Amino acid sequence: MSTARESAVRLLKLMMIASLVGPAAIFIYASWVSYRDIQAASDERINRSLDVMQEQALKVFETVDRTFAEVDEIVRGMSSAQIRAAQPALHKRLERIAGVMPQLQAIVLVGPDGHPLASSVLPWVKLDADLSQRDYFKAQASEDAGTYVSDVRTPQLSNVGGDFFDLSHRLDSEDGTFRGIIAVAVRPAYFENFYALINQTPGNFYSLTRADGAILARYPADEKLRARRLSPQSALRKLIDGGEVRGLFSVTSEVDGVPRRVGFRKLQGYPVFALAGTKVSTIRAEWLSDMGGNLIFGLPATVLLFGVLWIALKRTERLHEEAERREMAEDALRQAQRLEAIGQLTGGVAHDFNNLLMIISGTAQRLRRLVAGEKENQLLDTIANATERGESLTRQLLAFSRRQMLQPSVIDLAEELPAIKDMLSRSLRGDIVIRVIVPHRPCYVKVDPSEFELAMLNLAFNARDAMPSGGTLTITAKPVVMRGQAAEEGLSGEFVAVRVADTGTGIPPEVLPRVFEPFFTTKEVGKGTGLGLSQVYGFARQSGGAASITTSTRRGTAVTLFLPQTWEAPTRPRQDVEAASVAPVSGTVLLVEDNVEVAEVARVYLEQLGYQVRHAAGAQPALDLLESTGDVDLVFSDILMPGGMNGLELAEAVRRLYPKLPVLLTTGYSSSAQDALRRGFDVLQKPYNLAALESALREARNAQDASEETPPRQQAVG
């Protein structure tokens, strides 16, 4: 006893340690994921800003190029003397050109000797002014430098305006000799004002920088920093010198010493780069705010868990280890929707077949109690296995015709899909990478969890076969609003789109229209039944949604399930019935079953559970029996019966005439089964065993007791 006590205490201590280490590890991992996501979002904002900056800057520079062409056309064929003589007229024309473009500050014509000839600012320029040593002049004097961009400078004339940088264009005579330049002064403030308009987050940074590191414009605006030049050792200069034309990097700015995440992009055709950045402190603050919210909820929960374990350690001398295992995967042979005509046929066959299975399985269980030989038990095991396979086949036929009796519950796909990823990882090959992308907020849908898992398995197996050499399987979920699109069969409302995409070989166009047809397959014999995609489509349609497929021989195949979104609270999973609890019970059950053999099996089950049984072969005889006697404690009826009144109509009549009498319905197939669930009746699915029947009877009686205080509940059993 002492050894067991020590082991229990030791285990509790380990759990206490785990209650701290586990949440801490989860919080660290979540912090890393959150920081990565926030930085990715920041990079995306930087790239969007660069798109806008690049477009705006290119428009400005292209406008200047058109200005060059217009001015060149005006002075074409004129000598320097003629230009100087026509200064007043040229001044007006240049002034008019510059006046309509707010980004331009001045236009100046400079002769081959470096002296100005005409200007948009002054009617007469100073003859003694010498611009021959300016970089924008020297660059064009020896050869055609295209559109040259100068440094930022402060104007010498007070009436010119603020700082500017020059763009110059070479003027050549007809014989190709140099006859001067056109210089256009561009206002950095024009760019800085634009950057102020696109700025949405405090701490953002925007800049227009020449390839040699000279800063032309900068936001936040600072005239002292505007004329700065980055050193060759700066991160940007190294990337530019290495031939990079775009990119993202983190750096501490050598201009103002602020750590930033910076993106850059070259203006095509010009030696100029657009830069956009965000302070690292801003990214960190956003991350801390996000994680702070998680910490507010996670820390009390961790403390509470630790406290509960601490109390258990003090009060308990030994720990009883409980192990609950659930079956994670159901029979993968459930298949999907068939053509409507075949669905009607298979549904009817399934009903009769379930009655036969009921008789076989019930008889086999009775025989098992009467024989003791090993050989006889082996034969009974063979019958039981065949019965189970028959039941599985029946379920496939029902799913085939979209008449499977679903057991819907509310699940959160944001939690369910990552869990399914683990199941798929064990089912697929190691050369297939599985990626699951879900929103950070809940995505509630009301579906049958088992059928949903089966649909995911079917899609994953199809993707596996389409990627014989490996690849990537991507599962995403996101809320969408449908407005009757034809591609999704006229759906309208709020849905969650679950997209399963592979990087496989794709589907040929001539095959694509038939992929959802039951029994259609392109796989070799023995490698596929052709029911996988039919199950997916049937499940989606029966759940109130739809399925669509897109494919490409180069990019693979993507199947999208559109499942109706719900805002109901998640449903707690039901515990599987493992064994019959044959507790002593008393009472009388009215068994309503038209099939004599099935009725006999049910009667034996009920008597074995301790009930007295009265049998009626139809709904009307059952009502007559209830009217003539008052010693019935529960009505157990099949749904499909001859005689004009089915089991559901009988249940409604019992509820109306005998409101305190519980009713349990059963069926192997019926289009009324889902209607029965919606009306608040419990439904037991055929074929059932002793354990399932005992559980269903108990729950039906409990539901009737609770109905006196609460509305009828909707539940499926079996």
C-alpha cells in the first residue's frame, strides 16, 4: 500500500510540474507563431506601401520625361543666342508648363558653357551664373546620361521655393554635338506630403533614395536628414551594390539610429529606390498586445490548475489512474451519394436488409448463450463478422443515397482541422507534407463529426494517389458569404469553405464532370471503389451545403466543401456505448413491429433487460392496446410500418394522448428519421445490440422525465 501511495504522490508532483511547464511551453510556441504572423503582416503592409510609392514616383518621373520632350520640341533648332534672346517668351511657356504640375519647382535651360539661357522662374536669368560644375550638368556634358537625378539642394534665389533635386536631360544638335541641358527641379516636399497621406500607423517610415545612397525625400520630414547620404557599409547600399532591385531586411538606421523592418524597390528605368519601413518597436508592441490578451486568460487557468493539483496532492493518498480511449476513426468504407433513382432503391433495400441483419445478429447472440464449444463459437464469430460487414455495407448504401441518419453536432473547424491533421499524418506517406491553415477565430459548423472525418480521409487518400512522388496537401478553412453563385449550386448565406488542395497530377478535363458520380473511378482494379468523392459530395449536400472541384495538370486539384456556418454553442461529444449495463429494471414495454422475426429478437432483448413485453403488429393495434390497458411504461416502435400510420405518426399520437409516456423509435432507413429527431423523439438505428437498446431505453425514459421541466430535446442514439 505504501508503494502505491508513494507512486500516486510522485505522479501528482510530476503533474504539478507539467501544469506549469506545459502551459509555459505552449505560451512560448504561441508567442513565436504570433510574432512570426505579425511580422508577416507587417511585411505585407510594407509591400503594399511600396506598390503605392513606386507607382506614384514613376508617374512623377515619367511626367518629367514628358516635360523634357515638350521643352526639347520648343527649343529645337534654336541656338543658345536665340534662346537667350527669347527669354521672356520662353519664360512664360516654361512657367505655364511648370505651373500645372505641383511636383515641379522650376525648369531651366542651360547652354553648353554652363550658363543658364532661360528659366520658368525669372524672365531674365543672370548671365554671369555658372552651372558647369553642377553634377547634373557634368553628367550630361561628356555623354548622354539619360534622365540624371541630382542631390537635394537649397535654392540660391529666395523666390524659387524650398529644397529641390534636379532631373536633367541632354540637348543635342542635329549633328550630335552637345548644346546644353534641360534641368527640372522637383520638390521633395511633394513626395513627403504624399507619404503623409498614405501613412496609417505611427512609427512608419518612407523614403526616396538614389542608388548611391543620397536621400531625396523622407517621411517623417526632416530637412537635416533629407540631404544625408548612406555609407557604402549600410545594409541598403550593400544590397543595391549586390544587384538587388527589391527586398526586405531588418536594420538599425545609420541616419537616425532607429531599428526598423525596411523594404525597398527600384523604380524601373531610374537610379532611384522607394523605401518603406516600420519600427521594430511598433511590431513588438503589436505582438505584446496580442500575447497579453492570451496571458490574461491563460495565467488564471494555469494557476487554477496548479491549485487543484496541489489540493489533490494534500488530500489524496493514492491516485487512481483513469484511462479513457475513444476510437478516433470510424469505418472508412462509408460511401456517398448515388443518383436519385438508385438512392430510392438502395434506401428501400437497406431497410429490409437491416431487418435481416437484426434477425441474424440477434439470433447469433442467443445461440452464443446456448453453446459452449470452441468450434461453435468460431462459427458464431464468423456470423457476427459477416453481420458487421453487412451493417457497414448498409451504411454505405444509405450514404450513397443521402439518406444516412446523420447525428449532427456543433464543432469548431479551427480546432477540428488541426486535430484531423494528426490523423492524416499517420495515414499518408512520409513524403507528403500536410499544411493546415485556419482562422484565429472559431468557425462553428453543425455536421456529423464522423462523416466529416470520413470526407477528409477520402479527400486525403485521393490526394495521396495523385502525388505518387510526394507533394503538399493544404487544408484551409475560412468563413464566406454566398449569394447564390451558380458554381456552388445556388447557396445563399454564411458558410465555412473547407478547401483541400494537392500538388498532384490533376484531373483530365474530360473526366472532371463525372468525378462526383458514384462508382466512377480512374484507378486500377482493387485500388478504388469510386465512392470517395461521392461520399464527400453527398455529405456536403445532406449537411445543407455543397462541394465543388477545380483542377489543373500543373497545379493539382482542389476540392472545396461549403458547410453552413452556425452560431450555436459547440456540442459535447457523446460517449460511445461499450457494454450493456444490465441493471435490474421493471416495467412494461409496448413493442410495435410488423416484422415477426425482428419483433422476436427485440422481445428477447427487452426481456433480458428485465422488461415485460406487449407486442402490436401495427400503429392502430398499438393505440387500441394503450386505450384498453394502462400498464405500459414505454412505447418502442419501428418507423416504417404498413397500415396507413407509420411509427412517427404513432409517436405523435402517443405524445398527444399520453404526454407522460416515453417513446423510442427505431429504423434501418426512413426519410422520416431526421424529422423524428427534429420533433424531439429519440431514434435507435437498426441493427442494434443489447447494449445500444439498453442505453436508448434509459435515455428515452430520462428524456421524458426531463421534458416536464424543459422543452423536448433532439438526439439520435445508436
